[in-house]
Amino acid sequence: MTTAPKILVATDLSAPARHAVERAFDLAASGGGELHILNVMAFDILDASLREMLFGASARVKTALLDDARGRLRALADDPAINRGVAAQTRVIEGNPLAVIAAEASALDAGLLVLGARGESFLRHTLLGSTAQRLLRKLVHRPVLVVKQPPRAVYRNVLIAVDFSPVSVNAVRTACRLAPHAGITLLHAFEPPYEGKLAFAGVDEQTIRQYVTNGCESRRKQLHVLAAAAGLSPSDYHARVIHGDPSQQVIAMEQEVDADLIIVGKHGTHAAEELLLGSVTKHVLAESQCDVLVIADPRPGESELP
């Protein structure tokens, strides 16, 4: 019997970050996972000028702030309006938020990290810029769910961006675990190598179109093979192979299928695709309206294929 993964949700106790906590409770309730709620107090905000103004009382102020955070966090966890009957463990820790979150995820061996897309303090720009890249680099092997919308219901429509690397199989299996009753769309968007240079090389338009068509057909077959490897039957998903910029196509498809969750991978099958998918991930995090789950490659030595 497989044990449900532990879930770690980080919150700065702001109203926007509450959505992430609510979604984490929802996932823990439906999947049976152990839930941990973390608040990190970054006391570097008590800079030299503030410490001087407090006349040596900064230690007392820090203690009061920590006590207040613990009380607010416990009240949030005990709120029956959001906790779905799940008993969560809470912790308030002082330190650098990125370092503390990464360390806690590692110590718990968390199978999922949940964050809000907006907040009052360090989360204000979480996963919308360099903060995202630093955190995702620290959490090399851990899925990160960025919650953008209030969790009014379980996920109904999941859009998975597929690049045919091992992370894609892992993404499909994760989707089935987190949203077992959702509709699944597998999307592969691509721009064939050297497509833009073929015309300059004198290749006629019909040959270029055939080149793209062949690429679509080949990738469509790959998509079905990948779905089968992940345990999906043909009736479990919709396959979409689109010729175009992946960054733009993922956002366009989000609207077309009314996705409430997008799943993207951290990198692809070789160096060039890794850079491309990195830019896709960053673009999706910034431009999508729905929640985004970022999946990493399996740990070295682990095979995702049956």
C-alpha cells in the first residue's frame, strides 16, 4: 500500500496566501496526506534603523511577533470552515524564507509544496520572477503547486504540458493522484528545428508544410505512447499537438479547455529544450490565470516507466 505524500504549505498569513492553505487542506482531505503548515518570519526586516528606534527592545518585539504568528497560524489551522476535518501540524520559524522552506521540505520529505501566488511579504512576488527560480532550484525533486485562485471545488480540468521527458510521465501520474476525477488534456506544442531557416535555404513552402505535418504526426504517436506508459487509456484524456510557441500555446489552451490546473515540467530532454521549457515554465507561472503545478524530473536512478 502506497503512503500518501506529505504536503507542506507555506503561508505569510495574508489573505491571498490563505487560498494556498485552503487548497492544501482540500488536497490532504481528498488524498489522505499528512499536512504541515509553515510560516517563516524574516526578521531581517528589523533593520538597523528600526532596531535603533526600538532602543534595544527588538528581542521583545521579535518574541511578540513570533507568539502572534503562532496564534494566528493555529487559528487558521483549526478553522472548521477550511480545514475539512484535517488535523494539520503548524510551525513558525525565523530565518530566510527560501532557505527555511527548502530545508523544511527536505526534512519532512514532502511530496508536495503548496504556495500562494501573492502575499504581503516575501510571497508578494513568489514564483513570478527570480524568487521562483531560486526556490525551484533548491527544491530539485519536489513538485511545487502555486495557488492563484480560491479553491471553490476540486480540480475539474487539468492541462499537462508534455515534452516527452521522464518528467512528463511523472506529471501525468501526479495529475491522476491529485485530481483523480478531472478531465485531462495532454498538450505538446513544438516548433520544428530549423523551420525558420528552411525558406532562406530555398526549400519550397509545400515541403516545409509537410515537414511540420510529419512532425505533428510523429509527436501525436509519442503522446499516446507516453499516456499509456503513465497508465491512461485513450478515453482518459484528450491529446493536442500544436505547431507553435509552447509558451503562448499553453496559455491559449488554458482558456480553450477552461483549465483550473496547469502542470508543467522543470526541464526537457536535452540542454536546448531545458532552456526552452524553463522559459515556458516561467511564462506560464506569470501569465496563467489558474493554479500551476511545477513537476521536476525523478530522482537519479528512478525510472518512471513501468
